[in-house]
Amino acid sequence: MCGLCGMLAGDAHWADMLPQADEASAQRARRDDRRRRVQFLNVILAAYACKVTDWQGSKYQVSTYTGKVELIDNLQELWLAVERISGRAPDPLSDVVLQRIRED
């Protein structure tokens, strides 16, 4: 990460913090958790024609199927970003989303 990106990055979100015995184990566990989180979120976000990807292990990139893109610092910002770029207020507990989760 360049110095400027490091300065602009916010504090680590609690979901990204894992206690580990050593730094290498912590980094591996963090990457694995982020990957699983992104996979699960994409099942949900498909209902809103959106997807999320990990962006260099420090941010998340939220995009629509039509190409609108927004970078967010943590998952706390996800739902607001989805609403801004999709134009629809997401409801992660809607029947459509819950059905997608069950099917996946």
C-alpha cells in the first residue's frame, strides 16, 4: 500500500480484527475471512444487481452490473453504498434475499 492510501485508510473495522499467535497467521486468517465474507455478500447483493470485491485487502469495491463503482472502507458502509449506486434501498432480510441464501 502506498503512503497516501495508508494515511487515508480509516481505522480497522472490528470484523477485520482477529487475534492470532503471529503476524503471518493473522494476515492469512484475515484474507481468508475477507474472501468468505465477499462470497457470501455477493449472494445477497445479486438481488440488487450489485457485487462486492476485495480491493487490495484494505477496502471493498462495490459495483453495479452496469458499471457504477464505489470504494468503501468497511462493511458498515456497504448498505449505504449499495443504495447510492443502485438507487434502491437494500433490505438484507427481504424474502427474496433470504431465499437466495437458502438456495446457495
